[in-house]
Amino acid sequence: MNRDELFNKLLTEIDHFTWSGKPEPDWIELSDNLEGNINLSEILMEAFRKAPKNEDIKYDFERFDFKIKITGNFEVLRIDSRFPKDVIIDDCIGKDIEVSRYLTEKFVDDELVSIRVYDSEIKNIMVIGNIRRFISRGIQGCNKFEINQLNNTTILQNRYSIRGSFSQIHLLGVSSEYIVIEAEQPNDSVAKIKVKAPQISRLDITSTAECELSIYDEGKVENLNVVSHAELRSLSVSSASIKESQIRLMTDTCGPVTFDEVRSIEFFKIWCPTSIPDCNVESITLTHCSLQKNFTGKVANFDVNRNISFEHFINYGDFSFEYVNVRGRMICKNSVLGRFALFNSSIGNTMEIDGSNIEEMKFLGTQMPTNVVVYGLLPGNTAKTKQMEGYRQLKLISERNSNKEQANFYRSKELNAHLASLKLRTNLADILVLNANKISNKHGMNWLRTAFLILFAVGPILFSAFIFNVGYRFDCSPEGFINFKLIWKNYLDFLIPGYLYPSKDKFLFLKEINSGQDGTFSSLSTKSKLIVFLNDIVAMPYLIVQLITAFRKHGNK
């Protein structure tokens, strides 16, 4: 059926209606194939104006609710967004459907077309401007479906229902109370769904196809529900307002999930049912988001192959991770995690903390990280200072949970980072103290190191220096070995400070070395007295305190 044949067909149908006396037209069915580029609205308007007139009827094209049903195939079908009022396309094969404003006649703004497409194979569908309703079911082989309302005065549409096989779905500036998208697997491609600058009360997306979803450019969606039955290649929401979002993964694979500059979030949930084992998400990134006190968030039941990242992220609400295994690491940059709980999860041994507050985190059935790292080009010792701050916060979390051993561990890490951040020119005293603390007991973590230093390092050095200064010289003769044994049996007596061992004069053994010695402290040379002072007043008291401190790391304060 060419244009002229279509015109005559419509003219006949309208003529029949005008003389039938019916209050409104019947459905006009076009079952023959349409040839070429057909502007349905223009031809229908021309047929209406040229139809014979019935004097009993007021001929006003806005008063007549023309309804067209197309069951024949077509190449290009153009429809005005205001006329006719209803169009059904059923069981057809077509190349393009284009909906826009083609007619010059003036229409009432809220009188818009309703389009329904059922069980048809359509290559491209383009809707420019506002329409009353679009419903599709069983569309196959569609390369691109686009609704573009960016350059039009926004009119809240009632409902869009888009079901079928699509390579691309673009909703640009769409305003609607309710949009349902059910995407089936296109041939050898991934369904790409883009929603730009939307004003949508509820957006439900269910996909049995591998798909990519992005919502962006200052839009607003009150309620976002995504159910993915096949791989969700990526999910990106940026510069938009999403009040509630729920993402349910009904498959074992999902690409990166990114929320960037998302505002007004009150509820966020992404999870995989426990009935699906080994579900994997590539990464989760939340950036430039501020969550208010009424916010509730939950991430549950899957593995994260790379990282979970929080950047410029502030949480005043409640956020929880349950049964989440992070194979990469958790990254916090310039963020405040607030009330953030990890239940029976794993975030690995390394956590990146850079300019962030994590003090309110709770690790429940979850191993805390053992290392804090800071990446990036940072001036001077800034990286170590930030690393120290990360360990300090982990220490505070451990203390709040009454986990003293864990707190001691992080305190040791904190002091190591603090030592590395100091400058020799301005912090010499602190460097000496911290190095002594690190060498002696690893900042309170290793009492065996202190015991080794007392018995096999510092002690032998001081005792050897002392007996050398009082005249002892070792020789390899049999008598020399006997003297060596007699002298070193007093080694432990020498180590114990004299004020802790007042019942025995620990220098009596000197008579065996030098007959001129009377075995009293006053008879010692100045150098020998200095060695005794170093042992009794400085080295041994310090090491004994360090030994007790490290040994009591498992005890109470």
C-alpha cells in the first residue's frame, strides 16, 4: 500500500464513520504492508479534511479520538505526538518508527498520542517530545530505542512500558510517573540503557540480557529498582538524585557499580540472593556523596574482585556490609564513613586510608586490616603522617571493643609510622627514643627481643667491658678457661642493679681477678664506675621496664 492507497483507505473509513452517526470513530485497521516513508498523521489529517461532511456533526479534529491499528509491515512510519490519539502496532516488521511534531495545526497540550507496540520486529524507535503513553511487549531486534524530551516543556507522562530485545535504550529528559524496562538479549551485543536528566517517580529495570546501565546529568529518580538475570556489565549513576535504589543480582557476574555525586539518597541496597553461589562484582565506588541521618544502606552476599572505594564520601546514616568478601582492598579518601558496620565479611589485609575518619566503624565477625597504605605523590613525610593517623583510628576502634591485643598491635604500627615521619634536624630526641623503643621490644609487641638484648647483647657487652677495665684478660691456657668460668658465673649478679640486690656485694668476685681489689664499689676506677652506672641506672632498668611492658601486652591495663 503506497501513500495514495493509504489516503483512499483512510478517506473511506472516515466517510463511513461520519455518516454512521456514532459518537466516536471505530478502530481503523491497516493490515496491508505500507511502502516507503509514511507520515501517518499527515495523511490521516488530509483525509479527515477532505472527507464528505455530515451537517449533523461538528468537524473538529481535536474532538475525534482516531484510533489506528497497524498489522501490516512497513519501512518508515512517522506519527505526530498529538494526532491520532491511539496507535497500536501489532505483529509487524518495520525499519523505523518516528514520533514527533509534524503537523502545523494547534492542539491542546495535554491531548497526546498513546502508542503500543506488540510482538513486532522494529529496528529503530525514536520518540521526540512528550507523548501520553508508550507500552511495548515482545519487541525483537531493536537496535536503538530513544525517547528524547530534553528540548521540550516537561509534561509528566503517565507510563512507559518497554519490553523486548534492544541494543540501545535512551531516555533523554523523560518525565514519567512509572517506567518499566524489561530488556531481553539482543543478537550478539550488549543492551545499553542510558537515562539522561530524568524526572521519574519509579524506574523498574529487569534484564535477562547482558546490559550496561547509566543514569546521569542532573536527573531525579524517586525509586530505582534493578533486577539483573544476566551479567550487568556496568551500573553508573552520576550527578543525579536517587531517593531509593535497590539492585538485585540474580546472576554470578556484575561489572563495576559507581555512584558519583548522587544526592538525596535515603535507601541503598545491592545484594545477591543466597541461592546464587559465588556471585562476583567487579568493584563498588561511592564518590562525592553525602548521606543524611535517615539513610540506610546495605551491601550483601557477594565477592568484590577489585576494590570498594569511598572518595569525598560522608555518611551520617547507617551503612552495613554483610557476607562481602573484598579480594582487593577498601579505599577511603577524604571521607567520613560514620556508622559503618562489617558483618562476617573480609576486606583483606590492606586498607587505604587517606584523610578520612573511620573511627565509628564496627568489625563484627570480620578481621581488621593489618596494614594501612597511602598512595599518590605527597610532599615530604605526609604519606607517613596519614598512615599514622590510619593506625591511630584502628587502635581506637580496637580499644572501644576492649581488644587490648589488637590495640597494642596498631599502637606499634602507629609508632613505626610516626618514627618514619620525623625529620632528623628537628626531631632528634624523639627519633632516639622511638628507635630505642622499637629496637628493645618492637613498641611493646615482643618481649623475647628484650630478653635477648638483656641476656645475649647488652648484658654481655657491659659485663665484658667492666671486667676488662678491672684487669681481666682472657687466655687460652687451661687455667685461663677455669678463670673464665669463675668470672662469668657472676654475670647475672652483675646485671641486677645493686639497689635491687642489697643483700650481696656483687663485686666480691673481683678479688679473683685482681688481688689489689677489695671487692667494693669504692675501689673501682672511674671507667668501671661509669660502666656500673650505665648498667644499674640506665640500661637494665630501661630493658626491664620494656620487658614487663611487652610481657603484659596480653594482660589488663
